[in-house]
Amino acid sequence: MQYEVILFDLDDTLYDFAKTEDFALRQAFRHFGMEDTEELMGQYRDINRQLWKELEQGLIYLDVLRVERFRRLLELREFSQELDAAEFSQTYVGYLSEASFLMEGSAETCNRLLDAGYRVAVITNGIREVQLGRISRSELSGKFEQVIISEDAGSQKPDPAIFDYAFEKLGHPDKNKVLIVGDSLTSDIYGGNQYGIDTCWFNPKQVDNASEAKPDYEIRSLTELLELMKV
């Protein structure tokens, strides 16, 4: 394995999005006088998960998703006459950008890869202001050669267009020298498969792969990547 560029997904790979989302949702619910019950949190997550799948499939745009998830939630909870979904979205996104929780081993993994001479970059479908805010508040601030964000690229994983954008930003490295590491089979691994770069599936929960995505490697912890890279 003679890779030169390690292209990391952000959420649920380097950064713990579950903790981030939990923090931001509870803060936003309290801000608007709503009880942050587990039922309410679960309803939001179900709606949000479905909309992100639609985004990956190109069925909606990110700016629509940002507000639509709260419009549906408020309507479901019969708050739609009292609260504005766009205002709720803006408040939630503000709290998201303040919450920066790293996955176990992410700082060690990135630092050791950099010390060994690897180029480390990020490719994410997340919201620009949120991702940059979270990175800037973490140990990994300043560590990434490039932060490729779908909003800037005008496309999202697994669309090959975002990989074209990433490779342009990285100076058009040899595809054989690039490895993408991510937790999502449908966006990270399938996207890498389609683009012709090697893939490493971060699968800490050891879920079965019932998709058409075919990872070249599979790891259960980020530090296992260091063993693969021999650093």
C-alpha cells in the first residue's frame, strides 16, 4: 500500500456526530421552550435520516433539507403554527457549529499519519458553517490540507462531481495513491468505488454490509488504520 493522500469523512468517522447532534438538538429545543424528550429526539432523527438519504440520491437540495426537517417535525408535533421552521433551523445550526466532539483515536490517527508524511484531507456532505466551526474548535484545527465540503463543491457524495472537485483542490493526485476512509457505505465507500479509488470502511459497530458497496479494507477503530498504513 503506497498511498499518499488519506481522504477522511468527517461525521461519525473523525467527529462524533451523535454527541454533536444530541447537544445541539437539546439546546435548540430548550431555546424554543420545548421539552427535549427522547420521543421528540427520535422523531427528529427519523425525519433527518430520511432526508439525508434523499440528499445522497439527489432528490433534494441541502438548503431545502436544513429547513424541511424542522418543518416536518414541528408539523408532526403540532407546533407549526407557533414556531418558524427556518428560525428553528438557524438556531440549531448555530449550536451544531459550537459542538466539537472527536471520535476515539481520531487525533492520534491524524497526527501520526501527518508525522509519517501522509497528506490528510476531509471530504464531507455536511453544512459548511457547521463543519468549519467544529473543526476550528477541535484538536484537529489546522491539520487538514483541504476540507472538501459539498456546499462548496455543488454536489455531494457519492456523486463523482464532488470527487472531481476534491482532486482539483488536491492538485490531481494519482487515484492509486488516494484512500478514502468513512463510515457510510452509501456515500463514502460506494462513492469511492464509483470514482475508482480505494476505500476503507470504518465500521465500529460491526454491522453487516448488505449494500452494493465494496470496501477494500474494513476497520473497527481508527487506530487500526495506522496498522494498515504501517505507521
